[in-house]
Amino acid sequence: MADSPGALFESLLTIMTRLRGEGGCPWDREQTRESLKPYLIEEAYEALDAIDRGAPEPILEELGDVLFQVVFHCQVASERGEFAMADLLRRLNDKMIRRHPHVFGGGAVADAREALAQWERIKQDEGRPDGSPRSALDGVPKTLPALLRAQRLQVKAGRVGFDWSEWGQAWAKVREEVAELDDGVVKGDAAHIREELGDLLFSIVNVARLLGADAEDSLRLAAEKFTRRFKEVEAEMRAEGRTVGEASPRDLDEKWERVKAREAVSPAAAPASEGSAGMPEHREPGSGR
């Protein structure tokens, strides 16, 4: 049983304790909950990047790094006398069983949508740790990237019925917000522009969600596409002995269009994670709980 998940996890906890103990690693010993925060975020994003690449080995590596961050935080909490890994695992196990009565009890659900609605009802009934009632929007951190946070808020609200019935209604809202932003631009009102631009972005996220696209992932892919094409334009300019800054806008536009045309002729030039038009493959948005 030396290679069983349980035995290997116990070994990991032992390694973590030694790293933090007397004679352990100086760097690990000096870390605090606050100093570890950036690493937790970084490792999570590296895991997402590995998942996008699709190769099993990087996914294996990066998920391990995410797990190590969880173990690290539990070790710090244990040293502070707050909780230990056993407490975390016990609470997690209890929560998963309690919120899946259709699996571990006598309940039943018809589909994934019903399962999510049931999850939200149970979560609402549980309340917050301090006994106060939960909001349907609880669990969406303010520290999330703004686009992702908008998407998660909309998903949460949609689970309790606060949603458009179909994407066309949300698209009409986008048109409305464009008109309001245009009005702010015409008036030159900076505060109004900022507010309406935010409303427009929020509405576009709603349309993406209702169409089954992940807004955060779509924008990330668009940024990657722009980076790839811009670097190709730079390469063309270098081949001519010039820099981008030395070219006219017309010249840059022509080179940009040539890069786009080459990608259209040879879709293989685009990353495997994109479709033929550079759009992300369909996935269920906001599946995290």
C-alpha cells in the first residue's frame, strides 16, 4: 500500500512538516500566509495553462503544485493552532456528501441543471459560518479578474432564476449599453463613460455566457491571437530592416491583413486550442461552484 493515494498523501504531509521544522528549508520556514498568496494564484494559472495545452504531463505537474500550496497553507494553519489537514478534509467530505443527496441519500435530480439548483438551495439553507443568511452571490471573490468575476456573478444569479430567458434579450441590452456609452462620449462626461463602458462589458459577458462561451477564455484567446499576429508583423518589419515604429499606419494595416490571410489559408498556424476562426471551443461556462 506504499503507493496508495492515502499513503502518498501522508508522505507529502510529512515532507511539508520537515520543510517547515528545525533543520528544514530556510525559505519554506520563513513563509507566512500572506507571503504565500501570490504563489497560490500563480500555480492555479499555471495549471490552467497546462490544461489549455492539453498534454497530460504538464497537467500532472501543475496540479501537484496547486495541491502543494493547499498543503502549505494547512501546515501554516496547524502551526498557528487554527486547523489541520484532517479538519479540512473532514469538512470537505461532509460538505460534498451533504450537498449531493441525490448520490449519497435518497434524493433524485433529473439533470445537471437540477443538481446545481439543489446545490444552491442547500448552500442557502446552511447559511454563513457566523449564522447570517447567505446571498446567492456569495463565493465570488472580489479579487477575481473583473471579467471572470462578472461571469461568475451572472452564473450565480442565473442559478436562482435571475436571468434572461434567451441570449437575444441580452444582446438587445448590449445595443442599449452601446447607445448609452455613445451618449457619454458625445457629452465628454468621463464618469459617465466609465460607468457605461463597465455596463457594456458586463452585458457582453452575459451574451457570451448565454451562448455557451467562456468570456474570460475568449478574451484570453483573443489576446494570444493579437500577440501572435503582432509578433509576425514585427518579424516582417525586421526582415525589411525596419521597426514597427518606423512604418506608416497604412503599411502596418497591410502587413496585419497579410498575417490574417496566411492564418486563414493555413489554420494549423493557429494554436490547437482555437477553432478555425480563432474562437474557443464550446464549453459550459462557470462550472465552478
